[in-house]
Amino acid sequence: MVTFATQSAQVFEESLSDLMRTQVGIVGAGPAGLVLSHLLHLQGIESVVLETRSRKYCEERVRAGVLEQGTVDLLNEIGAGERMMREGMVHYGVNLRFSGRTHHIDFRELTGGRGIMIYAQHEMIKDLVKALLASGDRLFFDVEDVSIRDFGEAKSSAKPSILFRKDGKAQQLTCDFIAGCDGSHGVCRPSIPHGVITSFERIYPFGWLGILAEAPPSSEELIYAYHDRGFALLSMRSPQISRLYLQCQPEEDLDEWPDDRIWQELHARLASTEGWTLTEGRIIQKGVTGMRSSVIEPMQYGKLFIAGDAAHIVPPTGAKGLNLAVADVRVLARALAEYYSSGRQDLLEAYSSTCLRRVWKVQRFSSWMTSMLHRREGENAFDHRLELAELDYVTSSRAASQTLAENYVGLPME
């Protein structure tokens, strides 16, 4: 019996107009896929990156903007950090605000001079795409009908392949390995047979209402605020654009949140007894994001390696999603370089276990930050006092402050 899926694949193959060959096929042109391609290029390893969305979409979608010290260093190492170093904002601390008072966590002093960089993800994507195209590596946007096959046996001589359409033409990319960097809604992770991977997930009972505002940031560094009315965060994307968040219901109706109400709530939750004021401006973007954590184990199957959001999601409280994706592909690139230079496969076989050590540590930190700073519906007075005590301890104990600082600027790379 021939299934519909098999028939579709046969029709697809019969219409193939182009066959390509590379060493590593990369699905997804987000931070993980683009950084991986750069790292491989520096090792003389060929790759092809395929992305279903347009270049315009990838370069304009506003997302996270906090880069760990290790991510900054890596972007500079691969030659994609020049504009970041010129236009990004280096921060050596964050502020925790509760009970109307602000407490500074000094990264520089607590971590031996390390810090973070505020540089929007879409700007980082622009830099990576520009550098990748300049290097002559192949990067295709607007591809359709992506599917992968023949990746299941790590020791097999069969070559994995990626089928896709570009400009209406059916094409096939044959490669040695496939890197699934296509996010939580991509095709790579669902292509792994049922029962091979285990998924771990936590859904948080709140979301974030986020805005971009044409307003100079009201603070030189981020402010994480714990308030009776719920969490609030003051961040920034540039010296002229502020990024602010409010804790809300996961399914919040934005029609119930006119601009005046948003600013009123931000003023209340970010209020300080220290003479600080919040600068308002025209809201140019708003949206609600639900919060969840997820991890798959293992992060590899045969010749398919899963990286970034395709393998794990973290709540945005600790600013770790992009940075964790970069850490994944750094491990993968090193393993591939060793394979192509010496034939060793032990680092490839250890890819998942190596990455997951860091993934779970980051999940621990992100979950801790989220739990400490958010109010839960129906929370009793005892729990509220515990959260305030936790914040008091973190901001008054050097050991506790150092733990926060070390995790925030980024754990050492494996």
C-alpha cells in the first residue's frame, strides 16, 4: 500500500529541477542557523541554509535584544560584530525593584568585569546575513514545502537530504548532516519518529504584554520590578526606543489595553520612592506572549541535530533564548570540525548530552527568575512574603547576587 505522503514525495522527486550537494544542510536562518553556518565556514566546511520566511521578515521581526558576554565574543570572533560593537549598548548590571526601592546587581564587580550587550536580534540577523552572503556561502530565503529524509541512521552510508521548492521549482539538497535550526514550529523536530524523543514542558499561568515605544529609555540599565499588581520590565532596543513589559493573562485581549491604560499600569508597577520617573512615548508595537518552558531529549537523532528553539524554549525573564541557541551551535560546530578533520565521531555522539547540561542549568535560572518576580493568581499572603524575602536575600547577600550575575552574563561555554 502506498500512502499519500509517499505518493507526494514520489511526485516531488519526479519534478526535481535541481540537485545540490553540501556537507551540512541547515534548516532555519535564525541566530542558530546563521551562526552555525559562519562557524562552519571558518573551518572550511560547506553548508547551505534554507529559510521559509522572507529576508525582510527575518531582518525586521523585533525580538530579544540581550546578548551574553560569550555571544558577544563569538560574534566578534566570526567577524559579524563590528556594527554591534559600534551601535550596541554595553551594560554591567541590572536593577531589581521591589517595595518602591531599587537594588543594583553589579555584573562587573561580581563576575570579574563581564557584562551584557543590548543589541536587537533582528539587527544581529542583518549582520549575519550580510556577512554570510559576502562569504559566498549559499543562503536561500522564501523556500517552500521543506521536508527531510534519510537522516535516521548515524552509521549508515546513506546521505540525508532536504527536499524543498524555490521559485516554484522542486529541489533536493543532499548532505552529510542536517542541522534543525527551524524553531519550535519547524519541520525538523516533528520529523523524528514518535517515541524517540521525550518532551518536557511547563506552561506558566501568565503572559507578557510587551510594547515598543518611541521614548528614550528611562534607565541606563534594565529594571525588573516586582509589584503587588504584577511584574513589569523596563528594557530598551536603542537610545531612542524603549521596550517595556507587563505581566498579564496569557490570552489577554489587546483591545482591552489602550495606550493610556498601558502607561498607567507601567507607572504603577515601576513606581519608585527614589525620585525616578518613567518617560512615555508613542507606542509603535504591542503584543501578548504566553510563557512556557520546554526541552526535548535527546537533541539528536541519527544525522539530524536539533538546535535553538527547535530543541528548547525558555521564558524570557532571564533573556536566554537567543544565547542558548548560539551555545548549541557552538558545540555542534566544534563536533563537526573534529569529524571532518580527523574522522572522530565521539563529539557528534555527545552533542545532545553536552548541550543539555547547559540547557537545564539555563532552564533552572529562567524558572527561578520567573517565579521570584511574578505574582500568581490566587497567591496567598505567605507566598507573597516568601517572594519578597527571596528578593531581599538576593539583593543583600553577595553570594546570592553573584549567582544571579554569573547566570545573567552567561555560564562558561563547554
